[in-house]
Amino acid sequence: MTIVIREARESDAPRLVELIIALGHPIEEADVRRNLEILGKNEILPLVATDAERVIGMCGLSAMVTVHRPAPVGRVSVMIVDESYRGRGIGALLMAEAEKRLSAHGCHILEVTSNVSRERAHQFYEKLGYERTSYRFMKTLA
């Protein structure tokens, strides 16, 4: 099986919705399409992993400038591989490409956010050399 890692396209939106919902984040296709358009203007599109037939994984990237860091901070805020393809190194391929692209954007640090209940994902990131360094708190605004 040949896996290709590339930037997400608007035509990927229906499949991205399926993957995002599988992570527990309800979203509409119109929202994904709008977000892809905005992200394209910022020049950091999500990455997708594809086999010969369809998108089988995705990785959402961003870079942000903060007051307390000398260089932009990269972030992977969403990462999923279709359940039937897990354990084949596809997540590692996505993360390696994310690191490469965010480094090219000047990022010196890469943060990964992961739901506290996703222990298998935490083990995956630690295996790739990521460390648990902080807590993240979230509040939904009206």
C-alpha cells in the first residue's frame, strides 16, 4: 500500500467531516470548507494521508506567534487515522510531515493537543518524542 501525504483540498471536505466526527467533534461540511479556505489564505493547510482510493487520515496544523517565545509555536490540534488503518505508521508519517512544514514556517517548538481520555494517542506522541509539559484548559464562549 502506498501512502501519500499532501495538503487537504476542498474536495476532501466530506471525508474530513467523517474523520472529525469520529474524533467526537460534530461539524458541518460547510464549516470544514470555510475553514479550509481560511487556512489556505494563512498558508498552513491541514495534511491528509491518502491511499490509492481515499483520505485515510488527517492532521490539522497551525503556527502562532506568542509574546513569551522567540519564534512561532507550531501546533497540531487535530490528528486522526481511520481506525481500520491504525498501527501501520500513517500517524507517524503525518506527524513527520507536520514537523517539517511547521519548521519551514519558522516554528522552533511543536505542541500537540490531545483529549485527556485518549491514552493510546498520548502513548503515540510520547513514542515520537513529545513530552507532557502542561495542562490546557478550555471554556466555550457564547
